[in-house]
Amino acid sequence: MRIARYAQAGATGWGLVENDHVTALPGASDFGQALAAARDGGRDLNRRGETLPCAGLQWLPPVLPDTKIICVGLNYRKHAQEVARDSGGHPSAFPRFPDTFVGHGEPVLRSPMSAELDYEAELAVVIGKPARYVTEADAMDYVGGYTCMAENSVRDYQMHNRQATPGKNFPRSGALGPWIVTPDAMPPLASIRVTGRLNGEQMQDATLDELVFSIPQLISYLSQFTLLRAGDIIATGTPEGVGMSRKPPRYLRAGDRFEVEIGGIGVLANAVQDEEPGHA
């Protein structure tokens, strides 16, 4: 199943994406409720709401103000090598705030504070039920779905100190979507390819079997220090080929278009736009 968060005529909702339309899931106010309603709706058509054409919708990032978003850095060996960093013995985790993401088709903003907004294609794991002290053996039972992420980074702010948080949390600097695909609709994880394209040119490309820390390892480790709830998101890292490592560096500019394509999910595409000074 594909579950999306959308807006139409000023109203927002969650829906089940089928072909070229979205079937609303009435009463669903978060991903956990949407997931349950979508599962029930597959058996009971009376649980479904109105049908909306995809063409008339605004795709929203599948996050809410209280969504916990944890990103993992240096989780592809070749990426760690290109930035001359060691992946370490434990996942390198940092938080991102929900307001730092836009949905599919919405412009990503480049802050006037920096010219070093870098692209990062990533697979994001969406938690399906509360997870705490989860073992690696049981971790996949807690996955509610997967989506595409353009995690993106403001590199100079990221490098101000040892903590990456400032460079990762500029408003509307990243993107998520277009929808969440449930595990039953995904191909085998090891074969899934993560690709990043800038203005149609392939810049990043890797399969998930290249991860340093696997998805079960990430869920288990993160659940040791925080409660993961339905709808919380784990970004699994970006492959090699980022802009800061190119010679010369290639950062995002106004008018660029960055696409993240992931097998089994689809394409997340966003233009880049300069943020106006003083914008809130």
C-alpha cells in the first residue's frame, strides 16, 4: 500500500494512493491511524472516504509537528571515505525538525545565510508502532513503511563544530515523500537502489546492501535511548557522490531540480528556490 499526506482546498488529510487517485482515510490524524485505517479499509470499503484525483493534490511531507526524525550519517562506506571520516563503531545519529522538510513538488529553500546547500538522497524508514528496547531480530516488525528523503545539508553550518545539527535544520531545506510504501509492497531490501539526480544527471547511486549499519541495527540502537512512535522516521544515510566532495564542489542553486528515486517507492522531485531574506 501507498499512504500519503496531502492538502486540498486548505484541508489536509491522509489517504491511500491507488493508480491516479487517492482515497481519503477519514478520521486518520497521524500515520499510525492512517496505517490502521488503510489496512481495515482494504477489507471494509465503508471505512474509506472520498476519492480524489492525484493531479489536484498538494503532496505534504508525511510528518507532524511532534514527529521524531533521526538521521544517520556516514552509513555508506564509500561516502565515509569520500568525506575522509570513519563510520565508527556505532551509528552517528542526529535530529532533524519536522519543519525542515517540504513535500514532493514543493520548492526546497536555499537560505541567504549560505551558498553551500548540498543534496543527499536517502531511504527513510517509517516506524509503524511504538518501539523501545527492540532487538535486531525483532526490529523489522516495527517498520510501518518506507519513503524517499532528500536530506540535504548546509555544509558550512554543519562544519561549525562536531555537532551536525545546525547544518541539518534550516527550514524547508529538505524533502520527504511522495508517499509511504508499506513493507509488503517493497522488493527485497538488499536489492533496493537509492539514486540521486541533479538536473537529470545521476550524482548518487547505491543499493541498501552497502549500508554500514543495517535497518534492524539502526532501529535496535535508536530504540535503546529513545521511544520510537508510529510515524517517527529514521533516515538511513546517503551514498557517495555528494556535492561537497566534487572538484569543484557542486552545491544546489536556485533553479536546480533534485530527484531521489528509490526502488519500490518512486521519485521525490523538488526544485530549488532562494529563500527571501526575512522570510519566516
